Amino acid sequence: MTHCENCNQHLDSKRQITQHLREKHNVHVKMGEDSHLVYCEDCHMYLGRKAACFNDTKRVLEKHLAKRHDINMFEGTMEYEEQ
């Protein structure tokens, strides 16, 4: 599950990630379901072309968002605090 630190929101799917980026951060990306490539429409660049695999798609996007758009998103599981 991906977590947007800027908004403190958890996102489940690629569709939710792209929708969240578009609506909350005004960043337009396309993430293919069958491809490891991500396209940032705002920067006019493909991400993940160099030896990326399907598991690295979100990691490549996270790095790009942090570097170019000042958005901090991290792939991980939801952690619950013990009481």
C-alpha cells in the first residue's frame, strides 16, 4: 500500500495513485497495468526505462515525485501502533 506523506493518505492501487496525484497535487502521470513504464505528462518523460521490473514501478515513481515535484510517497504496508 502506498502512503502519501504530504497528505497522510494511503492508496491501494495504481488507479488511486494516479487519481490522487492529479486531484491533490496537480501532477499527471500514466501507469500501465501491463507495463513497468510510468509516463509523467508534466515533465514529458518516461520513467523506469533502465532495467526496471514490474516491482520497481512505484519505486521509480516515488523517486521522480520526490526529486521533481516535491511529493513524498512511499510503498509499504500500513503499520499499526501497539497500545
